[in-house]
Amino acid sequence: MLMQEITAELIESWKATYMENRPNLKANRKSGLEIVEYLKQKYPVQEENSEAIKKVLLFNVMQNECHRDKLPEGKEPVPVGFILENEGKGKLLYEKQDDVFNGKQIVIGVEVETGFFFVEGSSLLWDELFAFRGLDEEDLDNFYLVAEYIACLEKFGQ
């Protein structure tokens, strides 16, 4: 999860990572449903389909062309939300929260049709889900997404 100011040096490092890694990458993006199943199987979560979560998901998918273009023709967005419980494997994510999120609930939203997701409260969980989801052909042409994907894979020893 990008949590720092973007600088010219950072952009150049993303481009270098892209150039080094892009030739070895193949499209492997998982669906939103696969993300939901992964999340439910690995962490203690409660479904939380509040209007706020739905609005964030729908806004991001429908107002951002890069996400909207991933919506299959004739399909409407299907937003689902979760609260990560502070127990079991979830407890570790709460213990490792970034200072900016410290003490806040970890909220996850997934748009099932596109695979778009957000995580509030844990950059570590965002990175994990980004590594799990992977990239599609269009994503593979974006130097930032490739660099972020590689960083997330490396973070988890993949």
C-alpha cells in the first residue's frame, strides 16, 4: 500500500522494477469472489455491508475508468464488506497496524465483479490481498502496479 509521498526517485525505482520484472510476469489476476473466499478462510471476519462500505466500493469502481473497465459487460457491481475481528490471525494484523491506523477497526471492501478491493486500517493486509489477487494483462502494462505487486510479493517471501 502506497503510504509515502511520491517523488521522482520513487517513480524511477518503480520504472526500474517494471523493466526488470515485466518480462517474467504473466496475467494471474483472481476474481473478487476468490478474494472474498481467501479472506474468509484465512481471517476471522464479520460481514459488514454498511451503506458507507457500499458507497466507497461503488464510487471507486464506477468513477475510475481503470476499475470500471474491469466490470464485465451487462454486470452490475456487487459490493461486500467485512470487519476483521481482533482475534486469531486477525490479532496479529491489529498488533502490526501502522501508526496512522493504530487502534482503528480494520475494514475490508471487495467488489466481486471486478476484484477491486480496499482495506482501511492495515497496510499489511492490503499488501497481502494485492499479492494474492495478482495482475491482469492491462495491469501488467502499468509500471506502478507491477512495481507494487513485486514489492508485495517480496514482502511475503514469494
